[in-house]
Amino acid sequence: MIDGIDPVIHVPKRLAAMAILANAPSASFRFLRDHLQISESDLSKQMATLEAAGYVQATKSGHGRGGSTTFRMTPAGESAYRAHCTALRALLDGTGIAQDL
């Protein structure tokens, strides 16, 4: 893998979720589902992966159908996201590629 590219964040759906969370203090499950245009089961899977990596924290309120889940980026997630974005920029502008090719 290219230096700095985080394989957990790099998956497009997770990268998009992290981008949303990087620009807001938190986001609801419903907001993420609607803006990412993915199914509830897919979003649950993607967010569980980010949570297992320590990049997001989920807060649940209520129970059953009336309950809700809100996500926020953790400090570790913020750091990993910034590093990932820096690595992507370097790759895209050519500074992350060996110059003697």
C-alpha cells in the first residue's frame, strides 16, 4: 500500500463518511445513510469497521424503532483522516511518487 494511505479509510463509502464527520461535530445514522445513498445494513457494516478501528464513536439513544444512533469522529480518527488526505494529495499531485521512474 502507498505510504500514508489508510486501507480502513480508503474504501469510498468510509472515506465519504469520514469526510462528513470531519466537517461536523456529529452526524446521525439517518443523515449518513441519506447522504451516502447506501442501505442501512451497508452503513452499519461500514461504520462498525470505522468504530472497530477507533476512528468513530457511536452514541445510541432510545430503544427500538424510536431510537437513534449518532456518530462522531474520535481524535484518532481525525488524525488518521488528516494523514490519509495528505497522502492522497501527495499521490494526486505527483509528490508521493518516486521521481526517478
